[in-house]
Amino acid sequence: MDSPYEFLVYLKKIKVAHHRFEILIWILNGIIISLLVYAFALYIGLPAFTRFYWQDFLPLAVSPAILSVLIGIIAASLLRRRRSSDLFGLFDPELREKARAAYDNRRARSLPMQSLAAEVRANLAKIRPSRVLDWRQVKIRMALLVLLGGATTILAYSQISADITPSDFQSIADLRDRALDIFANQTAEKKVEVNLSGNIYGKPSLAVLNEEKLEIVLYPGMAAGSRAKATEPTERLFKPSPPGDASAVPAELYIESLPPQNKEIIKKYFENLAKG
Amino acid sequence: MTEDLKAIYGRAPDIFQRLRQEIDRVMVGQTVAIEQLMVAILAGGHALLESNPGLAKTLLVKTAARTMGLGYSRIQCTPDLMPADITGTTIIEETDGSKKFRFEPGPVFANIVLADEINRASPKTQSALLEAMQERQVTVGNRTYLLDRPFFILATQNPIEMEGTFPLPEAQLDRFLLKIFMEYPSFEEELAILERYSGREEPTVERTVSKEEVIALQGLSRDIPVSLELKKDAVELVMATRKWDGVQYGASPRASIGLIVSSKARAFLMGRNYVSKEDLHVMAYPILRHRIILSFEAERKGLTRDQVVTDILKHLGL
């Protein structure tokens, strides 16, 4: 333990402590960013949306949380890469220059190098590795973590995203439909131009059936179906047959009963409904 | 590693302090020039000293030679000075009735050579100094003579009265490690000069270090550790001169070497066993000022080489 080059041992100890500290900062950064992203997702109601549509498939139902963690990990890793992890930067300016010069010339055995190594060893021996680390960075992050944790909890239990109904996702549905329309327009050869613009979901619509007007509101989603508004009772479209005497009877095609000018619009309407 | 070397290394701060004290007995002020002269000697390089007449250039060199116990010679450069006047010549000598050739060494065969007003010598004579400066040897006829160590040329030039002078070519300028400026003394300093030199006796100096010790100190100076970061800074600084706005020709890689070597010498002189950023910053000026050529536009705007160095240092955060 008499060699002046023992400064390398002290330096290694500090390096290990510094490495652990960097990992701690990386974890804290990851948690903070994940919380931030999840809080934002809560604010826009994304978890409620995914729970609503994928309640039978857990990975998709909790996808906002998984996504938040992934974004947190990636962002924290990028931040870590950008942070200059300089071990010598932990020391005061004079020791920094000495330690850097001594470390870079650690293979030299000249008299000035030996004397420098002895000086650096003496200086480093006085330093406790945990003392040179900037714990303020950890404290700030911990405080931020507590604040964000609180904010996220409040958001999760507040009514901000509790009353989510499918109509709240109108904009998302609009986007999806627009994308589908674009796709359909690209693949289909010149289709008949139908005067059907915008989205049909969530808006009061009028379906004409056998000259009967039916006010309906359609919602997106598979099997979500439609909800008809109560209107006056209408005559059924099938003919009753006597019991025990089942025989085929000609039935009028639904499409044939539609007003010709509205045929295309209704056809498009059901096509969209089927694509759901 | 001998015990002597260890002893010299241990005594180095004391040696440098005594050297300064001795030089200060003769010189008044000029602390920067003295420091840079000592750096040049420690780094084993040559220096170009530029100042107006009467600022004790010769006195400084003579004093440095005396305090270090080194052989000193002076060459007063004139347009009719011949290379042989510097390097020496072979003469026919008659002894006991027989004649034989004998080499008569010129003034370059000394440890410290003062080439006064070097820009007054012809290019032919100036180039005679090239081999001596770079190779530390002199070739006369078909024989090569090694120069004594340490060998240090200190050339002076006068920034005024440029008529009839031969400006040093770039190749030769590059061989000078440092270009040192000497400034006019302050009022107090000039008063002290009057006090010291207007009496019957002039101050004298004593030898404080031997020639062998100077050589040992030069070796130790080269061993001063430099961090990789500072080496990169030095290279960045020198490379920046090559593409800096207003600089027509930048410094050569020899400047990078000179910057590190002289920074080591300065650190050693300051009693440090490592090179600091401050050494690099201070040495950048004497190392670079004679190695960069300003463009006509920059000169027309009144930009000086030292200003360019300051700008580059600021830009690089050094």
C-alpha cells in the first residue's frame, strides 16, 4: 500500500460509487418521465379509452401504463447518454486537473509522475466516495417524484376521466375513419361518389325505412350497435304464418323498400357499420 | 533513475527561485519576458525576442547565461555577415614546419547564443543558423560538428527601422519555440533602473546552477504529466488558427508540440508537477504569435496576432 500509484485504487472506489449514483439517477429519471407520461395519458383519458375497448385483453387494457414505462426507460437512457458522465468533474478544479493528468499518465514512471501520483493519492485518500457525489440531484428528483406521484394519484381518482363515454372519443374515431376512408379510396377503383362526408358516429342520424323515418345515433366499435330513439310503433315487415304451417313466403328485400334517392347513403352507412 | 536526478528534482523549486532572484538583481521588471526566457531554456527551444532598442535584451540573455554557468556568445548581425562568421571555418595552421588544417569554431559553439538583430543578416547567413537550431550540429566542409548541450539561440529583432532588413522566412520563424515581447518599463521600474545603473558599480550575478543541472532540469521538464484533455485542447487551438477568419496561414503541428512542451516547462517552473489549463493559456501567445500570418484584410482592420490568439482562446473556452 506504499505505492503512489495506489491513487488508482481510490479512483476506482469513487468510480464504482459514481456508477451506482448514475444508475440511481437513471432510475429516478425513468420513473419521473413515466409518471409524467402516464399523468398526461390520464388527463386525456387514454387509460379509460383502452379499458373500455379492450377490457377483455389485459395487455391492451393497460397499454397506457406499459407505454409510459417504455417511454420513461427510453427517455432516461437518452438523457443518461447525453449527460457527460465525468468522474473527474466531481473534484475541485485543482484536484480535477491533477487527477486527470495522473490518470492519463498512469503508465509513466518518471519522477514528476511519481510525485503527482503521491499527491493525488493523498488527496483522494481524504475523500469519502459518497461525499463527492451531488446528492442534491437525487433530492430534487425525489421531490419531483413525490409531487408527480401525488398529481397522478389525484388524476387517477378524480372525475377528470371517469365519465368517459364513447362520444368522448369522437375525435379519435374521426381520425380512424378518415384513415380508413383514405385507404378505401386508394384501393377501390373509381367508386360512385356518395354525398357522405365526415363521420356518421355519435351524431343524430336519420334512417328511412319503408317511408318511415327513424332517428338513430350510432357509436363506433365492434358490436357496439346503435341505439334507436323511441318513436311511434311501426308495422312489422314480415307476414305472420299460422302455427304448424311453416312455408316460405316471398319477402320484400329491405333494400327495395328504401327510397331510391337514399339507397346509396344507406348502403354506405351499413358498410361503415359493418367495418365498425 | 539516479539519486542525483532525484536530488535535482527535489531542489528544482529552490533552484528556480534562486535563478529569479539572481536575474532580478540585474533586471528590473520584464517579469513575463524573464519567465518566458526561462521556459524556452527549460523546454530546450530557441526564442525570438522582439523589442524596441534599449530594453535590456542583451543584458537579459547575458545574465541568464551567467546564472546558469553556461557559455555565452553574441553575434551582431549585419548584411555583410557571412555564414562562416557564425559556424566557424577551417584554417591552415603551421606548427613545427608542417602545415595542417584546423577547425576554428565560430560563435555558434556556445550554450547560449545571442543573434542580435537577426533580421539584418542576409538570408544566406540566417539559413546557416537553421541547421544549428534544428539539428544542434554544424557542418563545415565535409565534417559535422556537434554543438554543446544545452544549446539555445536567442535572436533579437527590432520592430522599427525595417529598411535594409531581411525578414525571417516562415520556415525559420517556425523553428523558434517562442516569440517574446519586451515592453517599456513602468515609471517605477524605470526609476529603479536609474537607481541601479547610474552609480559607480553595476549589479552582478552569481552562478546558481551548473550546466549539468540545467540539462537534468530540461529532461525533468519533459516528464511533467499532461492530461489527454489538455493535449486535445492544444491541438484544437492550433488547428483553429488554420481556419480562423482573418488568418491567411495558420500554425504548423510544430506549434502543437511547442505548446505542450513549453506548458510543461512553465508548470515545472511554477513548481507544479502537472500541466494546468492556465499554462496552456499563457503559453499560447508566445507560441502562436509568430506562426500565424494575418490576411491583408485583417491587417488593414488593425487586427493583431495576439488579438487573434485571444479570440481563439475565448472561442474554445480556454
